[in-house]
Amino acid sequence: MIRPSGEISRRDAIRVGLGVGLAITIDRLDLFAASPQQATLIEKAIPSSGEKIPVIGMGTARYFDAVTPELREVIKRFPELGGKVIDMAPSYGSAESVVGDIIAELNARPRYFLATKVTGPGSDRESGARQLEESMRRLHTDKIDLMQIHNLIGVDQRLPLIREWKQAGRFRYIGATTSFARQYDAFEKLMREQTLDFIQIDYSIDARAVEQRILPLAADRGMAVLVNSPFRRGRTFERVQGKLLPAWAAELEVTTWAQLFLKYLAAHPSVTCVIPGTERVQFLVDNMVATHGRLPDAELRKRIERYYDGLTA
Ligand SMILES: NC(=O)c1ccc[n+]([C@@H]2O[C@H](COP(=O)([O-])OP(=O)(O)OC[C@H]3O[C@@H](n4cnc5c(N)ncnc54)[C@H](OP(=O)(O)O)[C@@H]3O)[C@@H](O)[C@H]2O)c1
């Protein structure tokens, strides 16, 4: 039901979540009937440009092998639910082709912030250049929003290459990724020595090592941070299996552990956008709730940490 204020009821919001297909945008959804405030999109600025992006995006590792009805729905619904950043890589099966084909089919390129990577095999400049052309072709675009060096592969040859392509207007931003603690020292050195728009790093409530040096360094160096593996590929949920959320989580307008974890990560002052991976509409809808409402302050983040640390699997 549309109320005079333009909000809709929680029941309708849930129906939208289940795909009944009301043609309304998420910023008009009153997702939380209990809250007097209308749900609002939470965005953060990319330090190098000031451009704002929603704090929850999505990842595509492992799942995107072919265009299926569910993946089509996931990609279509993502911006409707407030998302923009999709992270891919040439090594993630057919992720670039699947995402590129669906967006082309929808004729909706401007609604997405496409992030992909230059990766192995091969670490030289020539194999890198071939991959960049391929990514452009698969994504059906002449401009990729963010090109990242994947796991520091061939960084000495490829970073100058992607910088040149950025200068030529083919990428809007450049960056580098890792999810391996053994690469952190080399990653920090790269962050200190190079100018990058973005870094992408693994961070979750049960793996917080990057809080020590990498996240503060990103803030010092003016680099945006994408958070990968926010659920440690699902392992973060083991400790909360069968456990109810604490009552005080209601303050954050969250109803699931996934939403609580995502808001916890997105609230870190250095973090710009968290990219949980999923292929399912149900999880997408769940995760995107976390890009609305409010984020925890420093005190509430500590409380979430203490609560999680005190749980046993
Ligand atoms: N070095 C790098 O550059 C690097 C490394 C790792 C990841 N990444 C990027 O980061 C993205 C995220 O990491 P990830 O996919 O490895 O792991 P993740 O996001 O930590 O976890 C994905 C797992 O969580 C499950 N899940 C998602 N949403 C859920 C929800 N609301 N409730 C319960 N379970 C949920 C998924 O289930 P289903 O499988 O059932 O959907 C999947 O098993 C990747 O997709 C990729 O784009 C980059």
C-alpha cells in the first residue's frame, strides 16, 4: 500500500523482495515499518574523485558460469535494490560475459559501476593488454569503471599499463587487490609507493588483521577500499548458526546476521564498499538491506565485535 508520504508498507516491501515486481525504486521503500524514518540509501565517497557509491555492492567469484534465469534476476534487481558496484575478474568463470550480456540485454549500463581485474596466467604487459581488450569486449563497454591488478600478479608491468589506459579514458579508476595475508607486506609497500584510486582487501568480523595497518594506510593515502570475502566465503556464519540476533541489533534496522556483518564492515571509516558474493536472489535481497538505514558508530561496532567474539560455534 502506498501511503500519503509516498512510502509503502512493509508487506509490500517484502513482496518486492520476493519478486512480485512492484515497479518502484528502493529509495521509496519503507523497509522498516517499525522505524519512523524512511529507509535511506547509504553511500560513501571515493576519495580521489568525491563520487559517491552505495556501501554494499556484489561479488561474482565462482558462481557466474552461464546466464540463468536466477542470475538475470540477480543482476537486474541489484540496482533496483540500491546497488551499483559489481566486482568481477577474467578468472571468475564466465562472470564478465554473464554480467556484460545481461546488462546489454537490459540496456542499463549507466546503472552499474563495473569493477574487474587483470589477472594470470602470464604476468607480462602484452598478456595484460590482451586481457584488457577481452574484458572490454565481454562487458560490452568502451569504459570500465575500475580496473584492478589481481593479487599483485605482474604489478610492475601491468600498473603502468592500466595507468596509460586510465589516461586514455578507458578506465575511470585503477586499483589493486589481495585476499592473502602473506601478500600484505608487499601490498602495503605498493600502497605507499603508488597512487591508486582503490584497494580491495579481505575483511570480515572474524578476520580483522587489515585493521592494523592496511585500512589506516588507505585513509592516509586517500584510497577507496572495497572489502572482499566479507563472510569468509560463508565461514563467518558458522559461529552464529541457530543463534538469534541480540535485541540491540534492532537499533541498526537489521534482521539477519548477514545484514549485521555487512553494516559492521561498511561502517569502518576507511571502507568505501563491501562486495558480498552471491548468485541467489534471496541473499541479494538480504544483503542489499544493509545499504539502507544507518550504520553503527564506533561504540556500537565494538559492541558487535565483543558479542561475536564471545560466541562459540
Ligand atoms: N583477491 C581478490 O581479488 C578477491 C578474493 C576473494 C574475493 N574477491 C571478490 O569478493 C567477492 C566476495 O567474496 P567471496 O564471494 O569469495 O566470499 P563471501 O562474500 O565472503 O561469501 C560468499 C558466501 O556467502 C554466502 N552468502 C552470501 N550472502 C549471504 C547471505 N545473505 N546469507 C547467508 N549466506 C550468504 C554465499 O552463498 P551462496 O554461494 O549460496 O550464494 C557464499 O557461499 C567475490 O565474489 C569476489 O568478487 C576478490
